Amino acid sequence: MYLSKTEAAVLPTTLVSAPRPAPTPTPAPGRRRIWPMLGPAFVAAVAYVDPGNFATNFSGGAAFGYTLLWVIVAANLMAMLIQSLTAKLGLATGRDLATLCRERMPKPVTRMLWVQAEAVAIATDLAEIVGGAVALDLLFGVPLPIGGVITAVVAFLLLGAQSRGHRPFERVITGLLLVIGGGFLYTLLGSGVSLGGVAGGMVPSFEGPDSLVLATGILGATVMPHVIYVHSALTPGRYGDVVTAGRTQEGRSRLLKAQRLDVLLAMGLAGLVNAAMLVIAAQLFTGGDQADSLESVHAGLGDQLGAGASIAFALALLASGFASSSVGTHAGQVVMAGFLRRHIPVLARRLITLAPALAVLVLGGDPTTALVWSQVVLSFGIPFALVPLLWLTSRRDLMGGWVNRRITTVAGSVVAALIIGLNAHLIVGFVS
């Protein structure tokens, strides 16, 4: 029996169900849908401009001019590839790299990876705490040990923004990243740039064993192994219903476009900041002794460019110490939870990783030397995160339609081989 519209209108509502609303059409992919997805890579990018970068980049520029500029550019390109892969791993699987290593690898291998990841976390925190302490000393005359404690406390408070969701934490960290970039843009405008020096610095070369040590430090300070773990933990759940969206080619393309743009913008900004550090040092300090420590860089900038440049440097260093230390603490939590399925209170982890940095500051160790060598330690940790990342993202049974293309796996393998080869050469040089 069929009813007319008039007859249906007078029946009780219990007999005639309300018409279902028409499904809302999915808006076409565009900037309005892409921009809200940005953020995780900016959190990761802060680790690429941590205080260790200040020490290695200024030391490299002062000692060898523009010679090592190509190392920064190459390391930044490697970072873009690596962070894109780790973000994709989190998108495709919904789990982070450390968790997947535990699930897919033998227990002895997992334990070994966890031990080295914790060593990397300690080296990372040393650089960040020392850098923040030096910045507080430069700006306000705070004694280094007290400055280290203040940096740790502020980083702990910044990490608390995560309790309100991803966005507040991402906005705070991105804001601090922009402070760092603004500080070096101001200083770069004052120092100027030699186009001939830039062109020469893009040609791969070294100037003896010392330049190789610094190149390794620059690489370790730029391609950060702990951020390979943390970035994969930032993307699951960050882009909405990834499982549903990723089932179609269109959905995967939209998500991959978002994360690639995120990585390109964030790592591009970090790369420009790193290059600016070396250029400033090459322009102002080559052949002198005004960049043998962060304190001397601060004083040298004041002497040559005025108080504004020295304050901008100190503020950038302080923002770097605060932001990168909070990201480093979060990375430590991700590593322990992933490899061991255990959690310890953030405050306890903060105290454990703070101890070596405070020891350096209390015992009167040279902060800049500690920063440079911490970055060399980080460089040795890169293969232990990069090789599992390449292995996992090239497995179709795990990644499905997100699996690496062959050329991507080849490029990643070349990057891993270069890093391992550079580290091996460094070891041989020290032994001989």
C-alpha cells in the first residue's frame, strides 16, 4: 500500500519514520583540510635546532668557514626523508617505532635497542639542559647548576601542555621554534652572507680529522635518533580516523600529502636555522677564537653587531633549551613504553636524565665541549633507529598500501650506509 504525501503527514509519527538526512558530502582535499593536520613535524623539528646544534654549527663555521655547509644541507635532506618515513609508519600502523620493534624483533635485540636509546636520551638531555643553563647565565647571570634545574623544571611544565591534547603542546613548541628562527634571522641580517662562500661550501670536502669530528657532530645534531621514535608516536590518532581514510588511494594520498607538507615546512625551517648559525660564524669568527664556547659567541656577537645580536642569540638558545628538553623527555617516555611496556613518572625520568647534565655543570666541565661530544654520541645512535625504520616501512604485510616504494627504500639505505660509514671512519681515526 502506498500513501500520498498528504496522507502520510496526518499519520502518527510512530508509524512514519523521519527521513534520514542526506550524507554530508566530503569536501575536496585542499588547503583548508591540509593545514589543520600540520603540527607533529614542528614538535620534532625543535630537536633539530637544540643547543647541540648551536655548539657544533658555530664551531664548524668558526674553524672551517663555509666548508661544512654542505654537511648541514645533506643532513637536513636526510632528516626530511627519515622524518617522513617515521611519520608514515605511525599513520599506517597506529603504533610507534619502539612498539613495533618490540613486537617484531627477538627480545635480546629489543633490549639492546632500548639500552642504546636510553643512552641517546641521556646525551640529548645533557645538550638541552646545558644549553638552557648557559642561556640563563648569559641573560640573567644565573649560576649554571641552578640554570640547569630551572631549564628542567620549565621543560617539565611545557610537557604538561600535552594533558590538554596535541594542539596546545604543538602551538607552544612551534612558538618557541619561531623565536629561535627569528633570533637568527635578525643576527644573519647583521652579519651578511658571502655568496661565493656559500657556493664553495656546497662542494663536499673536509679539512683534516678535526673537520670530520665536527661533521659527525653536525650530523648527530641534525638527524636526531630520539626524534625518529617520538615522531612515529605523534602521528597515530593525530589525523582522525586514519584506518578508514587510509583504505582508499585518495585517502592515503591526502594523509601523505599532509604529513609530507608538515615535514617539509618544519624541517625546512630547522635547516635554514642551522645554516644561518654556520654562516654567521663563518662571516664573523673565522680564524679567531670567538666561537670556542657559547659564552664567547655571545660576547663576540655583542662586540661585532651590538647588544641586540647578543640578546637575540641568548634568547634563541634559551628557547631551544626549553623546547627541546620537553620534547626529549617525551621521547624518553615513548622509548620506555614502546620497548618495555613500562611507564615511569615523568618527574622520575626528568631527575634521572638531569643527573649527568648537572654533574657537568657542578664539576665545572666545559659546556661547549660537552655539547659537541653529546652530538657525536647521538650520531652513533642514528643507525639503531634508522635501520629498523627502513626494515619496517618496506614490509608490505605491515604497511599494506603505505609500503615504501623501491626507490624510497634504496634512498634510505644509502643514507644509512653514509651515516654508518662516517661513524666507522671516525672510530678508525681515533684508534689510529
